[in-house]
Amino acid sequence: MAVLSQIMRRYSVRAYQARSVEPEKLKNVLEAARWAPSARNMQDWRFVVAQDAETRQRLMAAANGQPFVGQAPVVIACCTIQPDYVMRCGQPSGPIDVAIAMDHMTLQAVEEGLGTCWIGSFYEDQVKAVLNIPDPVRVIELLTLGYPAGTPPASKKREPMDGMVSYETWRF
């Protein structure tokens, strides 16, 4: 797999085919998350996979009624079990570790011919109630997964490299 080409092919899918994701492909996507790095190798992520139509509809309601959340054949609640751990740099590790694992999943999904969308617009308390997620676990993001309907966008706008990278010192 050419990683950069997979990165460039990935986009946020907001329309899905009415087609199930094969168990082996789902397993591969989840396996990619399992191999993600984490602070102190805590592997502090947990994933609740929702495939039942009624559960996905309830998650759609918890995600501000976004229709594609209910349309996707798989919705994954991406959680941290260490919400209070702060790294020496001052950043909480949970959201960062979960984000890295999610990124691994999105790239494996591209490899599998699937699409994804990160969902940050949701009510955590409602998602936790739907999926029986206990405290102190935090739901960091939802991830939809399935076969994209339609075609990918022609191109994605990206900032030029020299506008985001400087060497040796801050030069922006």
C-alpha cells in the first residue's frame, strides 16, 4: 500500500450505499486501530461498533439528526478509558490517542474500498445512553463506515506547504 496515495484518496463520506460491510473488512479496520501508537502504550481507546439499524437511528438522533449517520451501515463510538491522564507536555492523552487510532481506521477503510466520516457534532450523554457506555469513559468521536454512494470530490483544497511548515524556528 502506498500510504500517501491512500491519504490523498480519503474524504469525508456523507452518503452511503445500502450495503453491509463484510466482517473481514470491518475486522481489518479495527485491527488498524489496534496497532496505533498511544501515550505510554496505554492503548486507552475502546470502540463500540453499532450495526443494528435501530441503534444507528438512535445514534443519528444523538448526532444532531445528521441523516448519513443513520444511513451508514456501521457507526463506531470511539472512546477513551483514561480521560484524566495528561502527558508531560500538558495535553490530555485520551483524545489524541483516540484520534491517532481513528486515523489508522480511516486509512485502512480506504484500502478496503470503504469510506468514513469523523463525527464531532453529537451529544455525548445521549451516545453513552444509547450504547450503555459507563462513566468515566468519554466518547471522543463517532466514525461512520460503509461503501460510499456517489463519487469522491474532484479535489480537496489544501494550504500550501510553505504556509504550514517552517524549519528550525517559527517563521509564520
